Amino acid sequence: MLRRAAFTLVELLVVIAIIGMLVGLLLPAVQMARESARRMVCSNNLKQCGLGVSLYATANRDTLPPGGYEYQYMITGGKNFAWSMYILPYIEQGALYQMIDQNYAYNASQNAEAAKQVISTYLCPELASAEAVVNGMGQSHYGAVCGTTLPEKAKAGDNNGAMIFTGTKTTKSRFGTSTSETFKPLKIGEIRDGMSNTLFVSEDSRGSDEYAYGDRAWISANNVFEVAYGVNCAPADDNEIYSLHPGGAHAAFGDGSVHFLKKGMDTETLGAMITRNYGDIFQFDD
């Protein structure tokens, strides 16, 4: 009489153990592949942002877009529009750009419908689980850099970068007199360190929704910031160069190139990347 072959309990446990070991070996590789894919998408997003800035300048006689126009913390009642609004026609979002009434502020009711639109180019896949619309406004995980206080020689102000705040600021003295100071968008020729050597836009994509300087809406100049900390080293409530990618964050430069800035990189070098006309020399290490 023939007996039917069957697995013994020991053999079954051995097979399960082998499968478990294989899964344990393969899972890190799968996770690394997924992270690599997310980094690639994020890098491409920032490349589109960098190219959008470049195309804007080409279409506007070598004038760069404002980092932020009439920034509300500098100009009371300002329109507070961001660079990411101005480059919309150059990242295939011309129809959305036409929806925005620039006679009114970014958060005016006239702009509410446009402001709530989600633009995938402005979202890092590492934050896929985060809300894409906050307080009725589509978010951006990327921000323009207006300047830095990192190099000692750069302590003078926050408009020493490429994507500066623009508009006319009026200050009243205690004697009742008023003085006005106008900040105009920069020309490419004013980036004397060179477009390929000057950082324009970076990740600002931590998971926390609590920021010292307001929201991260793509329409709002609140996504423009001055860099005062190293990569991925800022406090949780501050807009800075920060990402959820392991080991660093992406940044776009004026020529459209994107580099991965490593956490722990020398802050003097980071400051040199941001300032536009100090004549600094540095080497990328990505």
C-alpha cells in the first residue's frame, strides 16, 4: 500500500524559517528602492522649479521672479505672493496662473479658488500622507531662499540671496514722517557668484504643521525663508532647509541643476551656496 508523501512539522518550520530569512533580506532592498524612487521624484520636482525660474527670467528680460512680493511681515497689507505663483506659466500651470487676480492679496476671497488647487510639482513624495490642502490652500514642500546669516560676512541682512523679498516698504518715524524703501527683483547679472553656484529653492518639508512664519501654501510668500541653521538641523517650528529623506535635502540652483545637500555639511559652505555676490568658491560633494 502506497503512503501519500507529506511535510513533517519540522520540515514545515524549516521552510517557514527560510522564507522569513529571505523576506528579512529582501525588505531592506525594497525599502531602499522605494526611497530611491521618492528621491528621484523629489529631485525632478525641484528641477522643474529651477527651470521655471530660469524660463521666467528669459521671458522677463533676465529679471528673476521675486522670492516674495509685498511680504506681509515687511509690508502691512501686502499681497504676499510667492515665487511659486509667478513661475506657474513655466511649469505647465498657465491656466491656474490666469485664475489669480493679482490686484488682491494671496488670501483674498477673489483668489480662494485658485489658492486651494494642489500642484503635484510642489509636493515631496516623502510627505505623501500629509494634507495637500491646509486652511483652504494648496501646500508646497519647497521654499525659496532669500538669504542667510551663516557666513560671518553675511550677517548684514536676509536679502543677500537670489530669491529676495520685493516691494515698497514704508516706515514712519516717531516724528510722524515717512520714508520709503523699494526692493526690486534681481537681474541675472546681479548674481555675480554665478547661477550654477547660487542656491535658489530647497526642500522645506518636515512633517510638522507648526511654523513660526505661517503656512507653506504655494501661493504665499510665507514659504520664503532665510537660512540660519545647517541642513535638517532647524527647530521644528522654523522654515529652513529640511527634508524627510535620510541624510540630507535637495536644493535647486540657478542653472536648473539639483544637488543633494548632506546633513552635517559645513555651514560656511552652505552659506557660500546661498549668498549671491561674495565670490565664494566651493565644491559639491554629492
